[in-house]
Amino acid sequence: MNDDDATLWARAGQGDGEAFGVVFDRHRDRVLGHALRLTRHRHDAEDVAALVFLEAWRRRAAVRVVDGSVLPWLLVTTGHVAQNAARARRRHGLALAKLPARPDVDDHADDVAARLDAVDRGRALRDAVAGLGRLDREVLLLCLVEELPLAEAAVALGVPVGTVKSRLSRARQRLARTTGDLVAADTSVPSTGETR
């Protein structure tokens, strides 16, 4: 089906599951990739992506179509769902911490995870991004990682384009200060140009 998202979403809004399925097939990889960057774990990312599309179906009348695409809405929703999932994991961890201690059992999973994290050069960058404010983080992820044009990111976030530009510039400067040469050496982070 070669219809654009706006046409498909109008049909999905009337309950057309096939049209929704086409939108799902079209955008699931981008949503899953975005969720994976936010959660850092494949199984968590899959859960987040599933919840994003469930939320899209449940709230299909409220989904914003930006320049004929639902992808910006899906990406912003991915950020919100990932944040909610992280809060739930923290609450779960706190609840488990209140349980009586069990006898120690050798578990190599923590050692393996620690070694993988030690060699992961991107960890410092992810931590720095996590330290940004919510809007700065969303602007950075939408514009630099997902490569949305500034205007589309502004519409998706419901803020002026100038706000997106200043937030993006400020976030890049803060990341450069926090991570030193890590951002400069990372070729996946383009410079902020007027072409975006």
C-alpha cells in the first residue's frame, strides 16, 4: 500500500486495522531503534515499542500527523513511554530492596554486564544525554539521532522552531562540556546547521 501516513491514519481512525498495520510496518523499526537507545536493553525496547503502538491505536483520534507522517508523534510517545517504564523499574527495584535478603548465589550476569559496559564507549554519552532536561533530551534525540528537520521536531513537541534551535544548541554545548572530546569524535552527531 503506497498511501501516505495521513491517508492511512484517517482510515485507521475509523477502525481500519489493515491501514494501522501498514503504518506499524512502516515505522516499527524506527520506533524500536529509538526505544533501544532510550532503554539500552532489547527486551525493554520491545516492550516500549509495543506500548507505543498500543497507545497509538488506543488514542488514534489524538495522534498528530506532522507533514503527512505520524512518525514524529510516535517518536515523542516513545520517549514518554520509556520514561514511564524507567520509573516503573525504579519503583520495582525499591520494592525488591525492602524484601529480606536472600543468601548470596554466584550470578555471572552482573560481571558480564559490567564488562560490556566498561568497553562501551557510548555509555558516557548516553549518561550525559540522560542528564539533560526532558525537552532538551527530546530535541536532541529527534533532531540528531532520528534526523527529523527542526520544523517537524517543533511541531511534534508543540514548541516554536526557535526553541528547538536554542535547545539543540544548548544541549550540544552541555554534552561537549560533560563528555569532553567524546562528542567531537563521534561522527554520528552532525553540526547544527540551518539546513535542518
